[in-house]
Amino acid sequence: MTSTPPADLKYTAEHEWLSSSDPATVGITDVAADALGDVVYLELPAVGAKVVAGAVVGEIESTKSVSELYSPVTGVVVEVNQAAVDDPALVNADPFGAGWLFTVQVESTGALLDAEQYAALS
């Protein structure tokens, strides 16, 4: 399943991705989705919540484990992907598309990697 990460996104060492749109979209990479196994539950930040780059903002539960979700940016959550909350399998099926997690109005970013740097990690 692991492929070359999309070049138009930024990444964290914890396997989250961030779009350059405004507001920015946050999700987990295919590497993370593959490592987790079948995602069965998402706990995401609430709309209007302030998130801080590098801080835990939720959890992703799979049939294998529970993993913390970290925010790649500091800002305010604008939207949560209710479709993924209702059907967490979307995260496995399409982590860079329909399986996105939330959008955030970015105030500042944390340490982000480009696709080439992220690919070198994974």
C-alpha cells in the first residue's frame, strides 16, 4: 500500500499530512494507515477547538492498537470529517482523500517535511 507520498502535501515525523489550502486539511499517511491496520474508531478535535503544533489532538483506534493523533499546526479547527468518524474504514481506504480527518485555520506550523524528506523516513 505504501507509495510515494503526494508532493503537494507537507508531513510530520508522526505520519500526519497537511495540505497547503486555507483552511488546511489534516490526515494520516498511508504508511500510518497501513501500520495501524483496520481503523475502527476516531476521536477528533471539536470544531472551534484550538490545536497546538506537536500536541495530541485525538486518537485513532484500530484492531491492533490505539494511537495518538498529533496536530501538525497551531490554529482553530474549522471542520471535522464526519464521514470518517461514521465510517473509520475511509482512513484505510483513502488516507489522502476521503479519509482526511479535520481542517484547521492555521496560525503557525510545527516542524514539517516535504514529500522527499518524509519518504526518506518511512
